[in-house]
Amino acid sequence: MYAVIQDRGRQHTVRSGDEILCDLDLERSAGEAITFAEVLLIGDEGETRFGKPFIEGAQVVGEVLGVQKSAKLIVFKFKRRKNVRKKQGHRQKYTRVRIKEIRA
């Protein structure tokens, strides 16, 4: 069984046991349960249910594993012949979540 969930504007296709990266949620700590109520689609062997836009009563339950950073992104701005150079770095922080159960 798999599901498509929406979390803060992003969609994730998940199955039980999968690990996904969600945008950083400072209210959650490691080991805490998290519930995704915005389920767009649930698929099983031969049967698929679509929501309009969400499936009522469906939930995906997960467990927060901790915070993780992405790879470093370098932003370099440059204007030729003007001696203008600006270098910035950025590392996005994510919350790692393990999917435990899909409730249809």
C-alpha cells in the first residue's frame, strides 16, 4: 500500500518503512509521532482512491528521527569589470521522518 501526502505545499509518495525529508519543524523532537492528515491518494493492489482534494478520514502516521542538513549550496554574484563579488553559502535544514502506518 502506498499514499501521496501533502506537507507544507510539497507532495511525497510514501510506503510503510520509508524515510522522507520534510521542511524543518522546530516543534517536533526525535522520537515524537507525527500525523499527516492531508492524504491526496491511496493506492493498493488494483485499487486506487483519489481525494477531492483530500481523502476524508485517511491519515499517514510517522516518527520523527531528527534534523538533517542538505548539501551546501553556493550562491556567487559577480559583475564584470566593476570589482563586485558576493559569495554566500546555504544549507537547508530538514526533519527526517520514518513512515510507520497508512490508515485508510
